[in-house]
Amino acid sequence: MHLSVNIDHIATIRQARKASEPEPVLAALLAEQAGAHGIVCHLRGDRRHIQERDLKLLRETIKTKLNLEMAATPEMLDIARKVKPDVVSLVPESPNEVTTQGGLDVIGHKKHLLAYIPQLKKAGIRVSIFVDPDRPQIEACRQVGVDLIELNTGKYAEARKDRDRQKHLEEVKRAAALARSLGLEVHAGHGLDYHNVRPIVEIEEITELSIGFAIVARAAMVGISQAVKDMLALLTR
């Protein structure tokens, strides 16, 4: 199981004071040195955390894989084609949300995505979609031509009752099996932490997890390198 570390919240701390530190690019390099298999960042339209400067420096410095989360807008298409991340993950974006609230409505945006995705692939960028574990949406992902998907584990992670958690875990399992049967590479993420990640790790079809907040929160106590190593230890199958 691979781990990609999302560094958005390192940038959130920096932007809270409009300061020059902490440096998200340094956090990414330390995460790599600790064993992370990739780095994820979300360049939002409102630039609330990651800045274009960060994205450019990440592309120049990291040695593993750069995954750029972004909305499917003309502005972001231009940026992605210039920077050329290894993967672009298309996500929904709302100006008033604290963080991404759910998967992209692929069915509702199918016409737009059918025109948008080929432009990224033409630039040599692999394309992913952050999607809820919902059969019609996953089938639509295959129809719009993405290379992989990231299943939204938010409902599983946020469930407080055992029966609800198990219900949402089964949804993720079924979704992962479906996606793999359609020829899609399957990743997962959202809300995963050191306490709830193991059942997701055990889903055979999922090959990579994207985790950010939990690692950054632990890093505030033990440092980014140790926080990444602690998570990697939980991802061993």
C-alpha cells in the first residue's frame, strides 16, 4: 500500500499569518525522505493555502510523484499544463467549505469532463477523479476516460457508531471492487487517520491512500518525518 501525503495544512498554518513559514515544500521533502510515495496538494481558486509558487517549487524538487488536486476550471487547466504534475485529481470546490465535502458529481458534469480530461492527458498528465463510493458515479468515471479514481472515505471516517462505520466500509469495498473490474486504478482518502485506516488498508483493490490532516496534526507533536513513518507502519499488508 502506497502513501501520498497531502501538505495543504502546512500551508494553512503559514497563510494564517501570511508568513514565510512553515514551508510546505520542506514538509514535502521530509515526507519523501521518511518514505512517502507521493505528495498531494490542492491549488484552490481562492488560494487559501497552497500558492502557485508552492506548486512550481514542488514540481522542481520532489522526486516521487506530484498529485495536484484542482477544480475542472479553465484557470486550473492552464496551470496544470504549465506545471505538468504527474497526476491531476479533479475535485469539487465550494468557496465556503472548510474542506472538500464530497465526491465530484461526474454524471452531472459528464459533458464538461469529456472535453476537459483529454486536454490534460494530451499534456502527458494522468487524470484522477475524487468520487463517492457510488456505482453510477464510478461507472461515469470510466466513461469520461480517467486513469484512476480516489474513493471518498469521508462517511466511513466520520461514522461514530460501529454499525454505521461497517456499512460505509462495505460501500467502499464494493466500490473498489467495481472500479478495479472496470480497469481503473483505485486510491482512497478523506478523513483517514491513525485509528481508522487499517480496515481501508485491508481492501485489496486499493493501492494508495492520500492522507493529510492526520499526519500534519501528529507532526505538530512529533515532527513530519516521524508522523509519516508512523502512518507507513499502519499501511503494511
